Amino acid sequence: MRPAVNQTETLVKLNSRIAQLTRSHQNSEALQLFNQIHSASHHRPDKYTLTSALSACANLQDIVAGDQLHAYVIRAGFRDYTHIGNTLLSLYAKLNDLNSVSRVFNDITAPDAYTWTTLLSAYTKLGQVNHACQLFNEMPQAQGNVSVWNSMITGCVENGHQEVAFVMFRQMHFLGIRHDNYTFASILSACDSSELLDFGRQVHSLVIRTGFLLRLSVLNAQLTMYFNCGMVEDAIMLFEETESTKRNQITCNAMIAGLASRGRDVEALMIFKEMQENHLVPNERTFTSVISSCSSTGMVKLGHQLHALAIKMGFQTCTYVNNAMITMYSICGDLGAASIVFETLECKDPISWNSMITGYAQGNLQTSAIMVYMQMQRAGIQPDEFTVGSLVANSDCLEFIEMMQATMVKNRLIQNNQVCNALISVYSKHAQMKQAFRIFDAMLSRNLISWNTVMCGCLYNGLPNLGLDLFHKLQISELKPDLYSLSIVLSICANRSILRHGKQVHAYIIRAGFGLETPLGNTLISFYAECGDLDWSAKVFSGMMERDIVSWNAMISAYAHHGEGKKAIACFKKMWESGEKLDQTTFTAVLSACSHAGLVDDGRLIFASMMDHHGISPGVDHYSCIIDLLGRAGHLDEAERLINTMPFQADPKIWWAILSSCQIHGNARLGRIAAGFLLEIETENPAVYVLLSNIIAATGHWEEAANIRELMRKNRMIKQPGCSWVE
């Protein structure tokens, strides 16, 4: 008897060891130990051994080992054990083998709640939601079990059938089946858009009433729900109302990821700091999110520190963390560091390759991007839509783009919307609109980006009629124009001063309920100004509920464009008084208005205020405006002094302004200086000789003027004769 007892005790210990290996994700080691037990003559695997071994196969998704174990279960007579049947169900569910799931279920003589839960999860996971609902309705004995309801709700949520999940949640509530933390966590995670915010708030109220607010899984799901719905302040309030001792690693991760996704990167970094102060250990998801925040804020120094911390904590081989590092260094302009991280990463996934290719492409290192792409091919990694999109989007070589298009066709990526949109965009940039239209016309299904991209191509390639025709076709399609579509078509109308069509678009904006949203309002201001209707520009500006810096700049530019210097200055002062931050464009617009209207004193004061009151250093455009203003008004000596004190070389625009002013006011000395500089830069431009000759002749120096004309003739420069379209 004693040897049998010892063998039993040994098997119990071995079973415990296999179970421990499986729980710690050492699945291959667990299967090796099972094989040793199976091979030993004095041990025979029992139901517990088989359950752990099958779980290891499921975790590894090893179909061969799983089938062999299933055959052993049948031969050894363990088919009737429910918990072995349940483990087999889990195995085939993870292997996406629905036929085997059904076969195993039919072999289970006494299914329990876990059996039904696993079965329903498998069907919903594999898209068989209707069949899962039918099975659920046929099992009244299990419908009182909350786990079975949870399996249905969770399966529907995870596989894109939120509406079914919502119906089941309401039905569960109606039948009086008490929700638990898993129910609430699943249904809250389904509320992932602003349209579902009200329902999410109702669930939140129910959570509070039922006392599940302190369950961390529910709290974390609520935080994610508010971020997904764009309610950042609600998420922050919920987080702050929770005691720091009640938060866990996942709570902080949800906050960091949510804040980072909404551009609140500094706050995300503060949560990370708070997380460390509360002795919560960051994991790979924490580092991935917080490193992304460094990318957005350009905090490369902090990124270096996080990189060091990640290595110190043992994440140097983690692919996700290294991918985030590659992206962070690339965005911050340190492609050398990004390359080192990439080269030292042993387990590269497609995201690793795409991140490095994108980094080089966006850094205008196209050759390096192509080299990494070639390495990717040699490694046996197939390019996806992100790979080819990054390569073509920043390429200046038309031949390479055409070669990549052939690769897209070969790899069956050409029907991918993202790929087609990238090709349309890059062909438009290269003025290859026929090729862009060929791709657009061949698309089986177009999204709004497709329409916007090709309309944008029409805008920048001088094809207004085609652009307007596309807009009309978009209106009668299943899709509806968005803010960007409307901005593009208004810009087309503005570039060609097509007032009638632009007004029709404005009417469409009002009918479609867009209102005067800030981006649209800004475009309308510019459109009406370009079409000569300043009154409507002012009406749009006055009717805007919210204005940004672009709104003010557009209105000041509109007044400047129409010579309304006083109104431009008044608008500039209102902008200053409103607290809106002024930028370089603001001063360019208002100084241009002063120049066109001859408002010398106002121009001097505004130019001086740039540094004195706003801390903005004047650029070439600002000097050009003020010098043109002074020159037109005859203050040529002051304009010359200003040129001599400029912190950079005067560009041709400034010297042309001076030369024109010298012609108006007969300043031959300064005219000679301006012409000298221009002839160094624009040696082939006859207009310089003509203007200088006229200036010299106006001062009575006819011989010198004749010499300039003779020099022009010797250099074989001919002034183009003027012509008119009016007969």
C-alpha cells in the first residue's frame, strides 16, 4: 500500500507544479512536465494533470498538442468529466475552432454554468451572435446565473455588437438579475462615443446606487468611458474623488492613457509622478502612454529619463515600450537615438519597422527609410498600409512612388482606403492629377478622407471646376461633407473669386446645421474678402460665437486687402483688448494695412510695440511692411536707417519696395543702392534696369540713364511689352 500512497502524493505535487507553471505563463515548461509524467511508467496523468496541460495548450494556442491531449482524454476515459470538457471548450475557443467547440459541448453530459459561459463566449467571439442568443434563450436553467449573462454581454461588447449588449443589460435589469462588477465594467466599456454618453451616465448612477463604485474594475471602466466620450473633466473629477489608497496600477494607466489621447500630456506626466509617489509600479502600458506624452510635448530630456527608468525596471526587451521610444525620439528629432533603440531591439514587430520607417520619412531621410524597408522585406515581414503610406507620403521621387504602387497591387493593399488616400495625396502634390483621379475612380468604397484629399488636389493644382463638381457629387453620395470638405470648397471659390458658388456653400452650411463653427467662420471671412465683399466678411466675423487667433488675423487681413487701414487698426486694438494672444501673422496683417493706407504714425507705433509690449521679434515680412510704408510716405532716410539696423540681410522684397519708393520720390542715391543689391540677386531681370533708368532720368542725369539702357541692351535684356485683354 505504501508505494501507491507515495505515487499519489508525488502526482499531487507534480499536478501542483504544472498548475503553478501554467498560472505564471510558463506554458511550454508545463507541457514538458506533462510529457515527463506521461512517459513515466509509475505515473498516470489524472483529470487535474490534464486540465493544467490543456490550459497550457490553450494559452500557447498549440493546436497539435491540444488535439493529442484531446485524443488522450477520450482514450483514458475522462470525457465525462465536466471540468475537463470545459477546458477543452476554452482550448478550441482560443483556437477559433467553432466546429470543435460544438462537438466538445455535445459530449459534455452535465454542463454547468462555466460550460455555458465558455460556449456563449466562443460563439460571440467568432461573430456568431445570433446563434449565441438562440442558445441563450434555450437554456432557462442557466439564465439565473449572472456569469452566463456576463459572458454574453462581454462577448458582444468585445466583438462590436454593442446594441445587443445594451438590450441584454436592460433585460437583465428588468428581470431583477443583479449586476456585478464584471457586468458594469463590460457595459461601461461599450460606451465609447459621445452618442452613448447619456446611457453611460445612467449606468454610472446605477453603479453608485448598487454600491459598486469602489470596485476598481468598475472605476477603471468609468474613467475610460468618460475619456472615450470626450468628457475629460468628468474623468478627472471621478479620479480625484477616489482616495489615492483605493487606486491601483490600472486606474493610473487609464488616466495616463486617457489624458495623453486627449492632448493633456503634461497632466498625464503628473499622474505618472503621482503614481510613483504612491509606490504603484508602472508596467509596459504605463511606459507606452507616458513616453507618448513626451513625444507630444517635445520633452526629450524627460524621455531620456523614462528610457533609463524602463531599462532599470527590466523593460529593455519589451517591444511595446521600445516602439514608443522609437516614435518619441523620431518626433523629437533624435533619429540617431531612435535608430539605436531599433537596432538593439531583438523582437521587432510590424509596428517597430513602421515606426522607424515613418521616423526617417518624416525627417526627410528618404534613403534611410527605403533601407529599413528593404531590411523589413529581408526579415520576411510583409508591408502593410502604414508602411507603404509612410514611404509614399514623404517621397519626392515620382518613380519610387510608382514602384510602391506596384508593390501595393502585388500585396493586395491597393483597395485599402488608407493606402489609396495616401497615393491620391502624393500624386496631387506632384501635380499628377490624372493619376490621382484614376486611383480615386477605381476605389470600391470611398471614405470622406478620399473625397477631401482629391478636392484638395484640385484646389492646389488649379482645377476649380473639377473641385466644385466633386463637391456636388459628394453632396448626393451616402457621405456628407464635414468641416474640412466645406473649408476646401470655400478656398476653391476664394482662389477663383467665385462669389455665387461660395454663397451657395454658405447657404448649405446654414441648412446642414454647422453654424458658424470657428474653422468655417475663418474660411468664410477669407472667402468673402477675396471675392470683394468686405461687408459679408465683417458680418461673418460678428456672428461667430467663438473666435480664435486665426479669426482675428483673417478679419484684419480682409480690411488690409481692401485698403481699410483704420478699420484694420481698430480690429487689431479690439483683439489686443480681448486678451487674444497676438502672433507674427497679426502684425504682418496690420502693418500691411498701414502700408496700403499710408498710416505712418500708426505703423511706427505698432512696429515698436512688437518687442516693447508683446516680446515678438520682427521678421522679414514685418520689416518689409514698415519699410514699404516709410518709403511710400517719402521717409526714405528713416527706411534706410531701419535697413541698416536689421538683424539680418534685407531680402529682394525689401529692396524692391525701396526701389519703387525711390522712383516715386526721385531719390537717385538710394535707388542706385537698391538696384545694386537687386542686380546681384536677379541678374536677368530687366525691370531693375528700367526702374533705375527712370529714376536717374527724372533727376536730369540723362547720360547716366542712357548708359543704363545701353547696358541693358548689351546684356540682351528686353522689357516685355505691356498688353491688355480689353480691346
